[in-house]
Amino acid sequence: MEFIHKLAAQYFQLVELNHLDLPPGSVLVRPEVQAALYEHMFDETIFPIPPHSYRSRVLKQILSRIEESITDPEQDEINDDLMESWSTLVSQPKPSSLQQAQQLSLVKYTAPNSTRTVTTSESRGLILSGGTTGNRTWEAALHLGSFLASNEGEELVRGKRVIELGAGTGFLALFCARHLGVQSVVVTDREPFLIDNINACIRYNQNGEKPIPIYPAVWEWGTSLDRTGELDGVEGGLKFDVALGADLIYDTDLVPLLLSTVGDLFDNYGVEQFIIAATLRNEDTFRTFLNGCGELISRREEILSNMLTMSETNKFTVETLSFESTPSEDQTGFFHSTSIPIRTYRISRAN
């Protein structure tokens, strides 16, 4: 029953109810299907378990479909374990809308055509101090994760020293550290809360007793990345081969800082290529960034008002990668909407 595995992967990713691939009632009414649903989704010994409100909504929809499809009450019935799960859920106090919005939930993502999983901690309605909703994994990160899960994408990072900018939940860095064989991955964000959250999630993504090579750190764009705290343990120091970023450009005011940081990564931290994915909600904003890369100046003073002595100009090339996300209805993992275009770019130093 392959459809059960896809539905379970969507369920543990907390995919919205109207996007779940729920089979018709004529399938759900079968005893073996109901037993599999309980075993793979609603058995409370499974970890991580989705939040109460989400489990209730999904199970209610499943039970309604089963009830509508019962034609012979003597023969067709609802699985006892599913009914017990429903009774337990309805007997528990329902969190308020505010509590649900602020609640941290463990979200398990399954890679396409694979059993590889990553678990993050998210609060999809929480607005952070910077006015962003960085504590959820957005479509561009899932798109870039799908690319990295491919043979071509994995080849880019395997055995490499990786740094992620604007990591949010840390989804990409955790996937690289756990499954893609990176030498190390430094995962950064400007929000200390998010870095603390990523640190807390590392234990959910261990491969047995061996620690994964991930190093979370707060990094404000336009400043230096210092080898302190967690970064003191990075083997070989703060030198990187590949930088990753997803949905970094949502405000034109951020473009100069990001350009400065990209230049810094190439000039001072050894980066050879920067792979960035962007949902083209505001194409003008992202075009401003891409145009800036073509004219990027490697010292911050020309971007941030003469902070240092002017230095040489270093231009970069921007290449659009051919990778396209699978249409939403055909995805088998890292489920995300493709209704708004998502593009992936490789930035490297021009010859």
C-alpha cells in the first residue's frame, strides 16, 4: 500500500488537509487499510507525533469518509484502534487559536523517493522580533532540499564544507549533515531564538550515537563570522566550499547587506559557489540582488558607506540551474506548492 507511505509522509510534514492525498472512502473502508493507517499514522508511540489539533482534523476527515462508504453495517466497520484514537483526541482540551499559533511542533520531512527524514521544530504562525516568520520551512527551502536530494545536488555538497545563510528552521543544514555526507555544515541566522531551536533539534537527527557535523551560529549579515562558541569546534576553521540559501530576498533593504556578505564569503571564507533558491513572489526584488551579483564589489565600504579602504572589484557570474520541482500532485516527499515559480541559481566568481 504505497499510498499509505505517501499519506503518512504528508501527515508528519503537517501538510494542509486540503492537500493531503486521502484515498476515497471505498479504499479507506477496507480493514487492512484502516489497520495500516493506525500503524503508520495514529499509533501514539510513533515519534514525532503531530500536534493535537492537526491529528484531530485529519482523523475526523478519514472517519467521515469511512462512515460515508459503509454500505453494510454487518460487514463494514471502523477499526477499533482508530476509534480509540478519536475518543482520546476529543476528550483532551482543545488549545486556543493563540496557543496553536505559538506552539512549537516537531515536523518530520521525508525526502523524495526515499526514507531519509529530517525533523525540525516549528511554529508556523509565530512572528519573530525581526518581523519575519522564520520559524517555518518555506517552499524555496523544500525546493532546494529536493534538488540536494537528487544525484546532481548531492554531488555538490558531499565531502564539502558547507555554510547556510538565513537558515530559519535549519531544515537544509540538518538534511546535509544527516544524509548528504558533508564534511561539516555551519548553519547561521540572525535570530538567536532560531539558532537555539536548531541546536535543540540536533538530537532528533542523530545517526545512532555518532554526532552529525553541524554547527549553529548567530550571524548578522555585514559583520564578520567569528570562531567562537559552537564554531570553535569546526574542523579546519571557518573555511567553506559551498554556501546555501533559500528565500533570503524578501525586502530590497536587505540586498546591500546580503551582497556584502556574499562578497565576504568568497573573499575571506574560501567559498567557491553559492547555491540559492528563491520563490519569485517579488521578481523585482530578487532581480535587484542578481544584478548586484553581476557588479558585486568585494569590500563592504562601497555598500555600507566607506567602512574600509576601497579595494578591487570582483565580479561574479550567475547561472540558472535547470532543476524544476516536481508538480505538487506528483511529489513523493519534501511536499511544497509550485503555484508560484521557484528558481535555483549558482553564483560563482567570474573568470
